[in-house]
Amino acid sequence: MKKRNRGYSLVEMVVVITVGTVLMGIAVTMLGALLHASAAMNGHVRHITTVRRLAEQFRDDAHAAVSTQSLDITGLEDGEDASGRSFELASDHIVTYEFRSGSVDRIEEVDRNVRSRESFVLPNESVASTATDDDSNTTIVALVISPATNAAAPANITPMRIEAVLAKDHRFAKPE
């Protein structure tokens, strides 16, 4: 009687290696797709957080302002022109918003010295602008974020309008 060898044949080993390679390829492909989806979601959350912070800051500045005016800003460092809006919180305290393509810069000045400067990057190269609505007793200032007008910008951006009542809170006004 012949003794049977208990090892594996070459065909069995090739089949196992092939199945393992296919499973490894599927796993690597799925891992790449998950990493891409995670990066896209993190970018979306970062943009939403930035717009939320910008909206809160804009509302706080508008509520605290005594007056506001629209600005046309020319001759910036990069040669780009921009629009803007300034809020006078007190006679020596001014906050200026500069609107450029894809970003909003907030500059706070006290006694003509820059106290702070923040830059908010808008999602998908959106553009920002402001509008005012004057009722009989109140002035409403709105920050409008909308898709860029150039063809490269995605068309699926929903415009946003962030409104605030001017001079609702005079926290920086000097007592009389």
C-alpha cells in the first residue's frame, strides 16, 4: 500500500495566491475610496465651519456697529480690486470686511492700528457681497455668499444670505 503525501499541490497554491491577490486588490480599492470620501467630507465640514464663524462674526459686528458704509477697495497688495463694508463700532474702533473672489478678510482697527486680521476661505471659490435694507426704524445689513460667475465654479452652490440688524447692541458705544 502506498503512503499518501499530506502536502499541497502546486495548483492548490496558485489558486490560493490568486484568490488572496484579488481580495487584497478589492480591499486596497475600497480603502482608497474611503480615504477620498473622508477627505471630501472633512473639506465640506471645514467650509461649513468657516462660513458659520464668518456669519457669527459678521452678525456680532453689525449688531455692535453705530454706522456702516459700503467700500470699493483698490490697489491691494496683490493688485486685485475688492469690495467691502466697514462698521464703526465706536469713534476709534472700526471693522472692515474685504470681499475677494474665494475669501473674506476681516480687519479690526482701534485708533487706526490693526488689532486683528482674519481671513475666511469661502467654499468652492464663492464670492461674497453685502446689501442693506432700510426700514423705517432699522437698517438690516446682509452678507450674501453666492457662486462665482466664472465658468469654472460648480453650479451646485446654494446662495446664502446672512442678515443682521445694525446697531442692535451698542456694546462699544461710549456712555453718555
